[in-house]
Amino acid sequence: MNRELIVVTTHGTSSFDIGEDERVLDALARNHVPWTAVATYLRDPSGAYSLFPCLSETGSAIPPDRQVYAFFQRNIDPFLHTNNTLQVSPPANNEEAVAEYIYANGAAKGGPNILKRLSSNECKLAVRDAVAQTLRDTLSPGDKLVVGVSGGGDSNALLYALSQFDEFPIDIHPVIIEGPGEWNSGVPRARELAQAYHLPLTVVSEEESKAILGASAGGLGITDRFAREFPDDDFEFLGTLIIRRVLTSVAKSLDAKFIATGLNFEDLLGEMFAIMATERRLLPLPARPIGDVTLVYPLWMTPKKIIDGCFPKYSFSNYADRYPGYAEGRNAYYSMAYWMASAFPGLPEKMLRWAAKEGSAGETVFPVDEVLGYETLEPVNWALRERFLRMLRTTA
């Protein structure tokens, strides 16, 4: 027999069921009520209330003649931002929907948010326009842009958008890096993409990457070396460094001043949360000068769902190649990005634009580690540097 959970706010009272085997914590979450914002009480048949801390209790632990009351601690409406009611907008021209995204309804205060179903063409147009705006803001006619690609959905969408830009000429050089299994599986797709867009693809072997990174040649692959020395961290931490160092090396060989990767809205929103949580300075967006090159994020305001909708076949192939990540912080910051965008449509975009503005105010200097020769976010402590050097030197 289910028990009753009654949420009391200054905007009214709502009643929900608690299942026999369901925790009060989960019943609150299921009904969009943050557990941090309520005080819970039991109400007996006489109408008297008694404090009842019960987040971990299941419905079966609540006496059948009692009700759980959750009193909201602020005078706000916790249900104002739920997506229980949505205004559905179909794809244009009756095309097939391949993606969907929820937008805040700016036209009607308190009205339902808009669930926009998107066709592949609509996704392409959204990505094309977003990328074009970044190129206008950051590049000039004749600039060379070295672009890191993986062969997945992000790469295809990014190369497509770059190929569509015709407001002024830019010289595009896609690059893919071999090494980890996930990266290698994307090489055939990257070749196919580069050929489709008539672009010269540079394939950088793992041994070339090792040399650029300053690692010993031969022996274990860089993935295995990292797993041995940093078993509790995700390879992405090293992967992003490899990508930046390799793209920078290729850029120098081409006398290019700009490099680009496919980091998207959730990637950079998660980065923003990580920076704030670790009390570091906000970084420039969408163009980030690092040493002799400027790192550009053309997809910085484009959600992953829309990017994947451009070429669903490539996105699906990329999903199958992924491996699990366990780093606690990385999981937390990505989860925060996705949950905030899901719960509060439109708000995270405002936050990231603010972060970009603050991060781009003034000059940002990345110190170069004297031993490693890399630009770093902040000085590297001795112990971490020694572990990193040990990883680079490991061959067996």
C-alpha cells in the first residue's frame, strides 16, 4: 500500500505517492522536489506534526495512519521550472525528427517550455550558424585553421559547418591522431569525411604523438602507460593534452595561428563548473590563446544532442567505441552540466556566456613548465611532474 507525500509551499500544496519500497529521497526527486529544500514531518490523525527525518526510509516504514509532510523552506515555487507541460514544435517541412531539445518559452512568462523536434537539416543549419558566428568573431580572411577530428558525429558536423562558411576564405586542415583504440577506429571515417569535403587529412601516428609529447619511443602505447601510472584517472585528462600538443605541432609546421577542436556546449559548461569548484580563474571563450596559437571552440554554444542530429549514423558509431570513465570530478561536472540544462532551459547558456565574457577580460597567460615544456593552467607540483615524466619514460 502506497503512502502519501504532501509537499507544502507558499504557492500551494501537492500530494504524491510513496511506493512501498521507494525511499522518501527518491519520491522527492521523482516529483522534482530538491531534498535540500524541505523539512519533513509526520502528521497524525489529530492533525499534530512531529519532526520526521526520513530521506532513507521507504514507504513501508511510514505508519498507515500517518502522512509525510515536506515543508518547503523558501517562498519559491519548486514546480515552476518542471517540464511536466511542454509545447511541442515539430520539424520544419514535415521532415523526420532525429533530435529534440527543450527551450525556455521566452514569449510567455510561466508558460510551457518548448520541445523542439529537429530534422537532420535543422540540426545542420543550427550548427552551421553557430560555427559561422564563432569564425566571424575570431578569424580573419586567409587564416589557416588546424582542426582536430575523430571521425565521429562532432567531427562530421564541425567539418560540414566549416565547409559551408563562405563569408571570407579560410584554409582548413583536419588532423586525426592514432593511438587509443577509440581513436584508431575513427580513422577510416575521418578519411571518408575529409574526402567528402575535399580537405587534406593529416593522420598523426602514435609514435609521432609520443615524440611530440616528449615520450620514449616504442614499448607500451600511451594509453597503457597512463593507465599504469594514473590508474584512478580517466584517459581524457591526457588525451586533451595530446590533442592540443599535436594540433599545435601541425599548426607550427603549416605556419597556422589557429587550432580548433569539437568541444561543445556541455563540455565547456562542465569545464566552467570544474573551474569554479576548484577556485581557478575563468578561461577565455570561444578563442583561447595558448602559447603561439589560439585554440578555437566553434561548437562552444551548440548542445551535443543537436550536433549528433546532423549525421546520426556517425554519432551512433562513435557511441559504440566509447569506454567507461570513472574520475569522480569529471563525472560530477558533466552531470551538473547535463542536469542544469535539462532542469533549467536557457539558464546554462546565459551562465556560459557570462563565463566567456569574464574569462576573456584581460590577458590570460599560461605558464610554461620548465621541465616539460608545456603550457599549463598553473604551476605543476614536483610530485605530479615526476609521475608524469615516469609515465612518458615507461616502455615496458
